[in-house]
Amino acid sequence: MIIVLKPGTSIETTKELIATIEAKGLKPVMLEGTQRNVIAVIGDERALQSINFESHPDIEKATPVLTPYKLVSREIYPANTVIDVGGVAVGGNNFVVIAGPCSVESYAQMTETAAAVREAGARLLRGGVFKPRSSPYAFQGLGVDGLGILSQVSREQSMPAFTEVMEVKDLDMVEEQGAAFQIGARNMKNTRLLTAVGQRKTPVLLKRGMAATIDDLLLAAEYILCEGNPNVILCERGISTFETSTRNTLDLNAIPVLKEKTHLPVIVDPSHGIGVRRWVTPMALAAAAAGADGIMVEVHNSPKDALSDGHQSLHPDEFVALMKALRPVVAAVGRELV
Ligand code: PEP
Ligand code: MN
């Protein structure tokens, strides 16, 4: 159930309401808005039947939420959520570009790549240091050393960065280095990890699992929001299908569906979505045309030498061309490239 408080409701009244909800064995989650505050009540709503919401002087409305996910639903927050990632606003009318290599490999590789994508118009950086590879013999990422490099380059280039987290124990370290969290496709259903990032305020880029439905993704996001972290960005990155011509099948359908169901920003990763360098740009443009709030693109200063995903990483000059092609598409759908 969603309880919308009237504007100007006092802190004391709000606390009283929260205490009443808790006393009935339910979990209240306070969502502070710019106009009004909302209390989302998690648990069996029948326990609240004795409260007369209609005649309550401080309650504007109380509505049951029928979807299995509650806090991520547009039924609760009709307006688009805008998330501040180190000073870059993701969501709303903005279209944001996140770019960088699949993996952090060295200071020189990161600096060269970050400077190139920044110059071309990317605002946010990406780079994995803990890599979930299919083979145990493949490059597993530079770990802590890579995190130091990412953090330094992120500061030097003024580009807030995302990096994948796979274990709860690494969260402190990633936060200390100022990076935002990425939860990868393989961990989208790792509920311990979702709960742990939910107990922080650092933004989370949550990627859709390769065998996850749209509702599975929304429920994974719900795990994070219901712990108190509202800063979740969803990412469509392709799903496994019977098609073998491409690495995954980028589910462009997910964009309008997610945009209708949730207020959270929706980013598209065409690099993993299609998995072949020369097809990344058309899918990036398609994502913008379909209403995504941004894209995440793998770019490497020298893709042939990349330690992971070089086959789908753009050369810096290809990224420049992508940004040039993107501008009119973003403008045509009434968005602003930030
Ligand atoms: C990545 O972003 O490099 C990555 C591993 O992505 P995904 O989790 O979508 O496979
Ligand atoms: Mn990758």
C-alpha cells in the first residue's frame, strides 16, 4: 500500500504513522519527494484495515499497489526519477552516455580511453575490475589495483565511474574509491548482493539477467529500493535466445515496457546486447529512438589488445562517429544529450 502524505505534514505526525504501521508488524519505507512524502507499506495490507485513511487529516490518499513490485512502480511515483551519479543527472529528459572499456587493464589504457570518450561527449565512465568471466582461465580483472586506477582516472578526467561488484565484501572498498555500483547480468538474482547495495545510497546500475524477464528485473530493483536505496538505474543488455548470429538478443521491447511500468531510468547496453563491434552503433541509435534514457558502450583505445570483449568494443574514432549519429536521434525524440 502507498500512503501519500499531504504537503507540509509534520515530522511528528509522520513518525506517529510510521510507528502505527510498525506496530502492526508491517515495514514502512519512507520515500521523500520534493512536493510530498510517501510511505510505502510492505507486508500484508490487511493488517491496516483498522486505520481510516479516508478521514485522516494528513493523508492525501492511500492506495493498494497491485503489481508484485511496489516501490519501483509508476503507480507510486508517476514522475520519472532522476538519479545523481557524481553530479551527472541520469533520467528525466536527459540522455546520458556511459562509455569505457570492458575491463580496467592499465593506467595508460584507462587514461587514453577515458580522455577519448570524454572528448567525444560521454559523461560517465565504465570499467570492470572484478570480472565475471565464462572461463576460469580468462582474465578475471585487476581487482583492487584496477579499482585504484579507475578511481584515479575518474577523478583526473572528471568522469564519475561505474564498476561491477560481485561480492558484498567489496562494497566498502568500491565506495571508498568513489565509484558507483554495477550489478551484472549474472548477479541480477543475487538477492544478498541486492539487499546489501540497498542498504547504501551509492547509485546502482542494475543489468538485466540474460534469462530474466522484465518483471524479474523490476523485482530485483525492488530488493534494492525496499532496503532504502532509491538510486537504481536499470540496464537492458540483451537476453539469451535461440539466435546464434549475435551474442545476445537486445530486447528493445523492454524499453517502452519498462518506461511504462517504472519511474526508474532505463539505460541500454548495445555492446553486450549484440556483441559484434560493427553492429553496436545501429543498436545504440535504435535504443535512443525507442526512448532509452541513455546507453552504456564498450570502447577501448586498442580493441585488438583488449583483455576482455575486444570484439565488441568500439575504437575511439568509431565512438566519435556514434556520438555524431546519436545527436540528431536524441533530438528527434525530444531528449537532451547531457
Ligand atoms: C560488462 O558490463 O562488462 C558485463 C560483464 O556485462 P553483463 O553483466 O551485462 O554481461
Ligand atoms: Mn564486457
